[in-house]
Amino acid sequence: MRTRLLTLIFAGASLLVSVDAAAFDPCTFLPTPRQILVGDTGSDSACNFANIASAIADAALHPACTTTIHIMRSSNFEHLTISGQSVNLQGWGDGTTCSSLAAQCDPLTSGCPSPGTALPLATIDGSNAARVLVITGNSYVSLRNVRITHGEAGAGDGGGIAFSGTGSLSLSRSDVSTNHAGYGGGINFKGSGGAASLYLLSDTTLFSNTVAVSGGGIRVEGTARLFALESQTYIHFNHALSGYGGGIELVGAARADIGSPGYNGDGVVSYNDAVNGGGVAALPTSNGEPVVRLFTTDPANSVQIDNNIASNHGGAFYLGSDSSDLSVGVLCAYDFRINNNKGADGAALYADSDSSFSYGDQGGEIYLNTVPPEATGGAGHCGVETPPALGAVPCAASTPCNELRGNQAKDSNGQPTSGAAIVVGSAGSIEAERFSLRENGAATLLRLTGTYEYYVPPVLRNCLIADNHTQHELISVQDGRGFGINGCTIVGNAIDNGYVMYVNGSLTLVNSIIDQTGYSVLDYVGEIANRSINYVIANETFTLPGAQHTQGNTPVYVDAANGNYHLTANSPGVDYAPAQGGSDLDGKPRDIDLAAVANLYGPRDIGAYELQSAPAGCSTADTIFCNGFQP
């Protein structure tokens, strides 16, 4: 009897024998990986089913097992539904036959092999008639070597894939392309009734998906989380025609962790377009605040959001706000690149604001290489799970990193606008450490509006603002806002008309270099008591009356002609200010006391960079071979 029972169990799990689940389901006693082969049943007797829908229905009869459905054909015209199941869709794309695969499978141990990278994808085509794949309930679904295409949801959501429920969906060596919907053109992923996770694994692309409103590539909403951490992941050329998030839209409590190095040199989110948030949009609701985190997982290829377009606000990122619910969108970026994006306003970043009679203003939040206040996992902040727990690493020394470069404030016709590269609205905040703003073009580089800050006043630390071109001031602080700069170098920018900075509010400017020959430094409108300027070198000091430990002087750079604005050892600004600790833009220690350089007020170099060492005898300006810059 024991031998006969084992025979029945193994036969029920094999891919060549069908068992009536109503009579006996071996998964009840021995949960195993089940294997089902979909192919031409007429010519290959080893194929279990002729279509994927029938295989999914069979898998539903064995809920205790995870079923892998092997798809042998390269073209499959179907509309599929998975509800409360654990199913893997494994494509072979005419790369093998049911018979040859059956000879390799051992479903009670290791299962069947995965297809090689040379095989074509198995396409599941919705024929522009309906959604391709609908997933509901508590489901765990994976796609490998599969293409989801020509799905159509009309004004609804999820043209390619519509997920609503709990569990997870993962895609590996797959693509979701040329699908249409009102929302979530490629994938609409909604966590409902509990947590849900969407994983974009290596060699996965979402492209040429289009929505009438929002979420061109992916829309993530509810209690859901997106992970895009692996190499060769690409969300590109998706379109949100009248709304938010050309590449990705986050809604409510949704979160996104993006660390992929991208695809063959392009950023992980690239060449998408929308009205607001060409790359990514984060929109809060009464159900929660969305958070997107950027971080690098490959030290030689930093995470990048690039070449996205917004016809209105936020070329790379749009961060929304909802004052009636006291909720905002949040960006937390570490070791990142946000490059070559375009938008009419906020070409790189746009933190929007909203106002209500009951709660006043609320504004989006931007945190670059810094931890926001109250970062305890509560609403509106970056969370206690640190990026290193997800594989985050620092950029290699030679890798471009921590930059917002080449972003342009332009309209849909490519004409310059009156917008800025970065916009922070009323009650919004930007707190930024160790970053550079280079080669951007806008009317204003950074514009801050509004009368107060909900968490902290905007502040820039250890930054380089260089080689940008603006029509007006580089920095415009309006409406009585507070603003601070500590340890930054502002140099080599072209300003068509105006000062380097306009501030109508309070200002703290310390430990910094402003080297803008031919331009006045500060147009200050406000109470003198609210202005603090200390330990600064500037090209002119007439507009800085009352500044302390400040001098008009010209720094000496390692190679300004080629954009290297590290100070030489004989430059003014080296060993200039009192020690404060921390790191410079390169991530190197501050407050290095050089023996060859006499301290002026202390060991700290002012500006973006701290000189780490210098040859002896480099304290005078005429010293030969004295650049002193050490990597």
C-alpha cells in the first residue's frame, strides 16, 4: 500500500500525467513545484495544454503547489486571469518543444531549467482588445522570458497587467510594451487588503506604453511597493498624455525603491513624458504619502533618471501635496544622477504645494544625501529601512555621481521658459548634501516660494553650483522664506540679468565661495537681523555689508577650464574656517589641517571640497607645481 501511495503522489506531480483534483490532489500532502507545458498538443503529445488559460485553470485546482507554466510558442493571443494563485509563467518562445523539455524536468526536486538568454520571448498578445493579464486576490506570480503586449484597458487601469490584491509580481528577462489604458499603461499595481510587492528584475523593460491620464509605464498605488534594483532594467519611452508620471506614478501610501544601474548606459527611468512628472510622479492621498528612494547598487554605474520630459511641471520628478490630508510626496536620493531632463518648470525637480483653510500650506519634500527629521518610518519620510539593506553602495571615485546636470527649463517646442531647474513650493522643503548642479539651463536655477517650512528651512550643504546658464538669478528665495548655504562653491555660471542670489526672507551663508566675476552677489530684501554671512570668499563684498570673516578674493582652482573646481593648496579659502566636522562633496573628511598652510580662522577649507594633503612649501601663491589636489 505504501508503494502504491508514493506512486500516485509522484504521478500527480509529473508533467505527463493528469490527476483528477476532485479525487486526489497530491499537493495537499506534499507541496511541490508543478510543471505544465503549453504548446501544440496536436503534434507533440508531451504538451499538457494548447493554451495558457487552460493551464492557469488547471493550476487553480492545486492551490497548495506553485505551478510553473512553460510556454513553448513565441506568439500567444490570450487574455488571462490569475486569482489567489502561485504561478510562474516561463517563456521559451519556440526555442524548444514539450517533448525535449519533458525529458529534462524533475518537478519533485529542481524543476525544469530556465531558458537561455538567446531564446526569443514568448509573447502574450492582447490584440488591443482587453487587458493581457489580470491578477487578483492573494497571488504570487512571476514572469520570465515573457512579453506582455497590445493590452487595452480603455479608460480603466492596467493595459498590460492589472494587479489588485496582496502578494507579489516579479518580472525577469521580460518586457511589457505597447499597451494602453486610462491609468497604468504597462502595469497598474495596487496593494489592496494588505501588502503587495512588484519586482523588476534583471533584463526587464517597460516601453512604449501609453495612458490617457497617468502612470504611463507603471502606476503603483495603495499598500504597494516597487523594487527596481537589478541591472538591465529599463522604463523608457512611456507616455502619460494628460496627467502624471510618464515612467512611474506613485499614489497614496505606495513606495518605490530604485537602484538599478539602468540599461546599456541609459538611466533606469529614461525618455518618458507626461504633463507633470515626466520620469516619476508621487501623489499623496488620504490613504498615505508616497515615497521614492534612489540609490546606487553598482559602484561603477550610479542610478540615473535622465532625458524625461514634462510639458508642465517636473521633468524628472513631480512631488505632489494634499493639505486637506496633511500629506505630501517625498523624494529621498543617495548617490544619484538626475540629468538631461526637460520641463516647463522644475526641469529636474518640482515639489508642489497645496493650501487649505483648515491646515494651511503643505509642500513636497526633497532630501538629497541626507536623513530627514523624524525619520522613524512615519508618514512623509524616508523610512527606517536604510538603502544598504537593499544593496546600496557608494559610487566609485571615478563614477559620475550626486549630480543634477544638463536639465533644461523648456516648453514642448523646445523653447526656453520662465521656469526653474528646481522648484520648491510653499511649505515644501529641500535639504541637500554633497551634490552638484552643473550645465543646467533655466530662468532660475533654484526657486523657493512660500512663507514657512513644515519641517526644516531649505538648506544646501557641500555643493557645487557651476557652469549653469540662467536668464535671472541663480537662486531666488521669495515670500519671506528661510534659506541656508553651508560649504558650497558657486562658480563659472552665466547669468543674463540679475544678481547671483535674490533673497526675500532670512539667509544663512557660511563657509562658501562665490566666484562670479562681473556679477553682484546678493540682492537681499528683508530684515538685516535675519541675515547671517560668515566665512565667505566672494568676487565682491559690496552687496554683503556686515558679513563676518569674509573677504573679496579670487580662488585658485586645479583646472577650472575643464570643470575641476577643487582648490589648490595656495588658494584663498584653504584652512580658512573653524572646524565643523562632516564630509565634503567627494565624501572625504572635512577640517584637514594642512601643515604647509597657515590657518586663517581654523583648519576647514571653505567651498565644496576639502584639500586632503599638500606638498610642503605650498602656502604662497607663486609656489611652482603646487596644485595639491590628491584623489
